[in-house]
Amino acid sequence: MSYALSSALQAAVYGALIADPALQALVGDAVYDAVPKGTLPATYITLGPENAVARADRSSAATRHDFVVSVHTEADGFQTIKDVAASVSDILVDAPLALSRGSLSTLEFLRAKARLSTNGQMRQVDLWFRARLEDD
């Protein structure tokens, strides 16, 4: 197996996040692969790092992708950011994502970390997910 399904997974995750009405109510269209230059919304989401490991066997060509979706906010306290992070988790866990290449076997939540930036101005929650993909 190769890294060939990574782009399809990212596109499907992005598509699921921007298409969800509940998440749109919280962040609008502020879901980014690359954070744009200029003024950012008070709360936004970024697609982040990924680790991919071959999990092929004699019957399938599979990979395991562990990836991060981060939520960022300037809002005081952690309630706002936790509400957005919960929405992201609800959208992605066991989501029936349609990939442009390959297929998704499982998508599960692994862990999250909520933290305050070093300057104390921003809050961030990093959500780690695990996807198992098969190249059909």
C-alpha cells in the first residue's frame, strides 16, 4: 500500500465538515487546509498533521491514517471551542465518507487535547481521528 489515499481522505473530511449545517452555524465556512492570510474569524477549524501506516494483508491493500482536526478560537473560556470540537467529532466518527479513490472501512475518535496558547490569547482543541482505508 502507499500514501495514495491520503488526498482522497482529506477531501472527504473537508467536504463533510463544510457541508454540515450545525457546524456552519458555529463557524460558517471557516474550515481551512491552509490558514489564509489576513484577518481570521474568531473561531475556525484547520486540517492538520497526519500519520499513515500500511496495514495491508493478503486479502486487502489497506492503510491506517491518524489525522488531526484543530479548532481555534479567541473566545473567552473553553465552552465555545468545546462545542465546536464536539460538532466536528459528531460529524466524523463513523461517517460514511465517500472517497474519490478507495473506500473507508472505519473512522474513529482517538483523543483530544484542549489548551491555551502561550500568549493566552487563543484556545485550541486538537482532535485525533483514525481512519482505515482500502484501495479498491
